[in-house]
Amino acid sequence: MGGARIGVRDWAIAAGVAVILVLGGVSEDAATGLEPVGYALLAGGGLALAASRRAPSAVLAVTAACAVGYRAAGFNVFAVAYLVAVYAAMRAGHRRATLATSVVTLVALPLAAMASGLAAGAAFEQARGVLELAWLIAAAAAGEALRQAERRADEAERTREEVARRRADEERLHIARELHDSLTHQISVIKVQAEAAVHVARKRGEPVPEALLAIRDAGREAARELRATLEALRDDDRSPPYGLEHVPDLVERARAGGLEASLTVEGDRAGVPAAVDRTGYRIVQESLTNVVRHAASAAAAVRIEYRAGAVIVQVDDDGRATPQAPPVPGVGLLGMRERVTALGGLLRAEPRRGGGFTVRAELPVEPAP
């Protein structure tokens, strides 16, 4: 509301109300010597409405002061401008300001009428004619009703957007699963067979055909591209690109929440592909979240091991899970398994023999061709 610009429609409404007020003043016989001031206040109260969308509280105060002022000048004109300002302020959500200003105005109007020379009884009667309580309540109710209607419309629009976004996310995941089911196996078979053929040929001392080398290299590149595509389809691009280097922050947050969390890192992180880096982080994040929410454990141990051909990510806790009473797999474990499988890795998530739960992911790191 505060940032709304004053347009032609605003000025037209303000000018129309100002004309109505001035014409009402012309029909009055003020005879107080303050007629010029009264006419100025009548016109000013109406013209102030031009800013009612931009500054509703300020306009409310100005129109109230104008109504009190022209009543003190001897004009018994109905406070149309103030009612419009009440409606605008309530529509903008300024209920307390509207109530306080209205109470002050209702008290000030009889005093203004008495200042113009009327007796107390006549002053209260004319004040009621300037601002009827019923009309005041009606204007406030209309503004509040429209505000609630607009709020409900906004909520409905947000709900529609959220539903559409959720459906898009579901469709993205569905496409990722379809791609994984239809392409990963075939590409993996082609790559493995080509590499095996190259290996056998070199072992026998035979020349390796260029076409076979091209097939091997193309298979490797296709596997990398497919993994990157699947990762992009699963990523909603709303989160920053966290990786394994941010795992210490996860552990620290878990400690701050009361969990005795430890972190062990072995090996060098250099050369880890971005998809493996992100997936490793997500596995630790989801595992610690499950420990805090569901495991009822006091401690958790995170271990990251960088090997020549793989990254091992393992999270152990001492919770209540046992081989005899394993937890029911949820969406988190399903998401972890999908991420790991898309990279061609292995995931083991199961209760430990001595109690608690373990999550261990082996994420392959392909050497460059």
C-alpha cells in the first residue's frame, strides 16, 4: 500500500468528494466569519483522499482534522471524506489507527460545534449529523471485508503456484527415474564391454581399433553427462551448491542441537566430481536429520573417506534401531538411494548389530580417460 502511486483515478475520486463537500458547505449558512477557512478545509479534506492508497493512516488523520475544523467554522456538512479514508485505512489493515482516530474524532466534533457558538445539546446533535456512528461502522466493515477478500484471493493464488511447483518437481523426479531406468543400464553395459575389449586386446598385445577406443571414451562421456542430467533434474536450483566441504557445518549444527556428533575425514578431496560432492553432502545432511528427528540417539559419527576410485560416506548412530526392529524406510532414505544409484554407487542403510543405525554410501569417482 505504502508504495502505491497516485493515479488519475485517485485524483478523480478526491476531486469528486471535494466538490460534494464544498457544495454541501455552500448550502450551509455558517455566518461565523470563518467561511473561507471552512471552504478550504472542505476542499482540502476531499483532495487529501488522492493519497489514500499511498498513505492511508496519514490521510485518515488529515480528513479527521478537516472535518473537525470545518465543523468549528460553522459548517454542518457530513464527513464524506473521512468515511472514505476510514474505508481505505481498514482495507490497508490499519485497524488500530482507524479505531483510535475515530474515537478522537467523535469526541472532538461536539467540542468543535460548541466552539462555533452552539449550545451543548445542539452541538452534540449536529456532531452526530456530521459523522453518523452507523455510517462509520459501515465504512470500516466494508474496508475490512474487502481486505479479507483480497487476502483470501492472494492465498488462493499462492496455493495454486505451490501446487504447480510441486507438480513440476514431481514430474522432474519422474523424468529422472525414467531416464535412469531406460538409459543407465544400457550405457553402463556399453562402457563395460568396450573397456573389457580394450583390456583384453592390450593384454594379448593386439592393436586396439580406434573405433573401439572411441566407443569406450564415448561411453564414459555419456555416463558422466547422464549423471549430470539426472542430478540437474533432481535439483530445484533454489538451494546453494553445498558440497562435502560444508559437512563440518552440518556436524556443528547437530552439536548445537544437543547431539554428540563427530567427524572423521581421510584422504584428499581434490578431483571429486560436483555430482558426487553434492550427493555426499545430501547423504550426511539427510542422515543427521533422521538421527535428530527419529533415532532418539545421543551420538552420531560421520566418516568421509576419499579413495582412488570412490568416496565413502558413512553415518552411524546409537539410536533405538535394532535388526529385530528396523525403522520403516521413509522419503529421505528413498531420495538418498535414488541419488546414489543415479551415480552408479551403492547405498547400505540398515540397523547395526549392537543397536543404532548406519548409512554407508560408496560413490564412484571415475578417473579421467
